[in-house]
Amino acid sequence: MMRACFTCYPRSMIALFRRHQASCKLTSRKKRNCRCPIWAEGTVHGQKIRRSLDLRDWEAANRLVREWEIYTPANSVSVAEACKRFIADAKARHLREGSILKYGQAVKSLNPLADKMMRQVSVDDVRSLRECWKISGLTMQKRLETIKAFFKFCVASGWIEKNPAESVKAPVVTQKPTMPFTDEEIRNILEALETKYLEAHPFSSDLMKRKIRAFILVMLYSGIRISDCVFLRKDRVKDGKLFIRTHKTNVPVWVPLPPEAVEGLGDCGPGDFYFSTGAGKVKTWTTEWEERLKKVFVLAGMPYAHSHMLRDTFSVRLLVKGVPLETVAALLGNTVNVCEKHYAPWVQARQDEMELAVRRTW
């Protein structure tokens, strides 16, 4: 049972009241010093209103009513509500689980502004938030990109006139060149897996050791992302080729695998998937496999190594052989611009052109 406590807002025909929950000790309509949900009832811009504001703070509720007086309820949204709609829109677009998780982490950083109305958010508010982020420069760049996308979504929805994050500068980051594994490092990784893994991790199994080997070989010779490798279905490998439809570009690609990789996949045991059950969250499975690979890298004397270096090794091997950047981008499922950003130093054709230019000055 819930009891209503009314307080009229003086400058509008809207009454704010708390719907006291059954557990609330307050009963008087004059007392509202509790945290029960706030509702609004009345008329604004000729529209009848009776609904929950999804707020418990009285000041925030008053700000919302003032917003309704100037604009319409449909165009008056709090930051918290806008964040919910932004995530709901991302899910409705069937984005990857990883992308939705990234969006969720970014909008969570807007929590200090949650009770504000969207039109109250200023450029300085976004700058202040950026100053509080205790993350690396590269991560900050990516988060700021997502925050800008969020406010762009709000502009398109009519909740704000301008994007307050547009003029907020990202930090300067010195991009380190992508470093692949050398052939010797690859041999050390596979040898450490074969000779040291079960001794160092006795609670693991020989089947898991074979799966890890196959996992490494598939990433090394196909360049697929670890999240795609985790949920690799057995029907995607036929006649020694791996069928890939990348999530980012949705381009179908067949990648030939060497015999040792195909044989390794054949030793992964029963089931429709090679490296997982096919159920559960991508993030959970990906983290689990990253930890397994990290253990092998440590045994090989490379604690700095990470799974993405296998994908980088695949890319660099192609580029140093003179394969065009456009072809490598198609195999990776990236745009040419993204591929160029990460692998430009390894493009053999560009290196040849620079060397030729220098020789011409002799």
C-alpha cells in the first residue's frame, strides 16, 4: 500500500508528491523528508501529466518541472534518463555485446551529472568529468569519443541544442608502434605450452593444453579477434579454410589455415564450438581465455605479451611480404584508415618508396 503526500509547485499547474512506500514511517502529506519515489500530477502546455519522475531528490524534481514549463515533457529529460535511452537504443541496434559494455562504462562516468537536466550540462561540466577520470590517455580518448556520441544522440533526440562535449579536447597520446611476435618468440610460446604448462598448472588437463595450442595457432594464422575465436563454431572450418564474417565490416572472408592449425582444431574434443560451450557472455569467456594465454606467455618468459599480439603478428607478416594494406584491412575486418593507424610502419611498399626517395637525393 502506498500513500500520497502532495506539494504544489507554485509556478505551474503541476503537483509534486511522494508516493510513500509501505515501509515508510511518514504518513502526513506535509512531511516529505524521506526517499520515497516522487510523482507529478497536473497540466503543462495543455497536456495532462500523472507519472513517476524516476527521482527521489526533491530539488531534482523541481528542476524537471521548471524544464517542463519552458519546453515540453517529451523534450525535457534528465541525464540519467538520457543514459538509459542511449543504452536501450544501442541494444535495439543489435550492437555487439562488447560495444554495449563500452557504452555502458562511458555513460556510467556521467553519474555525477545524473540529476541534472540535459540542457543544464555545460562544456565545463564535461571538462570537469574528464579531469576526474583516472585512466590512461588512450582509454580516455576512446571514452571521450563515446561521450561525444552520447551527446550527439541527445541533440538528435531534441533534448539539447548543442553537443557540450564537442569542444572538449582529448589528451595527447604518443602511439607506440605495433610490435608483433618474432618467429623465435612463437617457438618459445609453443614449447613452453608443451613442456611447462601442465607442470605449472597441474589442475588443468591435456585436453585444455591441446585447446590452448589450437587457439594460439588459429589467432596466429587467421588474425581473428580473441572474442571471435572464443565462439568459433566447428562448421566455420571446411577444407582447411576458416570462414569469417567480421562484426565491424560484415564482410565474408575465407582464410586458409596451415595443416598444424587444422589438426589442432581436430583435437579440441566434441561440441559445436571449439573453445567454448556457446553459452554465456562474450566478455566472460574472453577474459577467461586471456588469462589462459597470459599464463603461457609468462611460462615462455614474456610477461608483457598479450593475445592481441597474435593478431598483430598475422598482420605484420602479410605487410612485410608486400601485401597491400587494403587486403590486410579486409582480412582483419577493419577499415583501411584504422589499419593504417596501427600498421603504417610495417607497410613494405611505403618503406620502399621512402628508401627510393632518399636514394634519389644522392
